[in-house]
Amino acid sequence: ETMTKDLAKGTAYFTQTLTIVLADLTVENQTFIGSVLNQPVAIIVRTRTGNYYAAGLNGQLELATMVGGTGIAEADLMGYTLTFSGVDVMLVASVDPTIIAALIA
């Protein structure tokens, strides 16, 4: 998240950017990309600390870029890198971990 503040207007907003890597060029990954291509999305992220956060709850998060490739070198990505971007007046929201299973089901 990056905050932008306008002191003259007394306003602030946060640009939220999330990057997701989909390994391999599978039909499932291509179908997922198609499902998020032209519509706002909400994304739940689990951090390394085990906490969950949600972005895009205001309907302003969308797929901004997608890069795919087969790679050349051994360490190159064979798959897709998706970057979602949006603007919100609130920071990403904490999500109660006890409801995650119900949200995924």
C-alpha cells in the first residue's frame, strides 16, 4: 500500500498493489485469468505471520497487468505474473481467521 495525501484538500487515499504468481501454463490458470480479467475483485492474502487481510472490498481492485512466459533459463518463470491494483480510502482490512474456511468453501 502507498498513501497519497493532499494537504490542501485534507484527503488521503491508499493505492493497493498485489502481485500473484501462477506457476505453469495450465488450463486452470488460464481460466482463472479469464475470470478476473475485466471485473473488480476482492483478494484475501495470508501473510508469512499467518494473518489474513482483504483488499478490494470497495470494488476498486482490478487486474492491471499480466505477464506470461515459458522462460529460457532454468530459473525463469514458466507461468503468469498478475498484478492487481486499486485505490481505497481505508487500509487493507484484517480478516478473522475463523471465517476463512467458510469463505473458501
